[in-house]
Amino acid sequence: MRKIFIDTGCWIALNNIRDKYHKHAVFENKKLLSEGCFYVTSDYVLNETYTLLRYDVGHKRAIEFGHEIKTLKERNKIFVVHITDDLLKKAWDIFEKYSDKDFSFTDCTSFTIMNDMKIKKAFCFDKHFEQYGFIKLPFIKN
């Protein structure tokens, strides 16, 4: 089973038909799942996602998405990493080191998880994952 890290932008695109990447996200999601990929994400990514869905799509959709994540976790269809003190320290080291990049702190926690879990690919629309050295799926320019 191939692990893929899924970032906020993809969660948003999958859940917001008005998102400019919605069609790309739906297509890539079907492809990745049909190939047997297993998604990994984090509580920080989900925090961002719930908040952005709340603002952009509405409270109801944010709550529905939260229930979907809970169900996926219960069925072992997704793994949600909770950011620990050790992960925070590693993420801070990345955040502090790259003054020439505009990585968000949440990006740095995601990079740390991917490094620790030896995940090479991210389902995202965020150029920062490529800048840090990961493979970004889907392959579209932004």
C-alpha cells in the first residue's frame, strides 16, 4: 500500500465545487484510490481544512467533512498524525532554516511527517512541497 500525504488544498478542492482545482482533485483522488493509495494527513491540516471549509462553503459542509474524516479513521481508510512535541521541534527547525521560502508552519509539520514516515508524494496544489523536495500530485502548474 502506497502512502500519500494529503494537504489542505486538496481537501478543500475535493469539498468545494467552486474551487479552481476541484475537477483536478476529483480526478486525481479517484486515480490514487483506484491504485490502492492510502492517505496520511495531520491534525494541523485538518484544522486548516475545517476552518477554510467553514468560511468558504459553510458550517454544514465543514461538519459533514469532519464526520467523513471520523468514519474514514474508524474504517482504517486514512491515518491522521497528531503533532507531538518531537514533530513540533523538527518542524520548527525547518521553519527557522528556510528564510528564503514562504513555507507555512503547517507546511513544515507536513514535511516533518513525510520525512519521518518516508512518504515521497503529496496530494496537494502547494508548490512548497516540490520546493522542499517532494513529488506533488497532480502534476499541474500553479
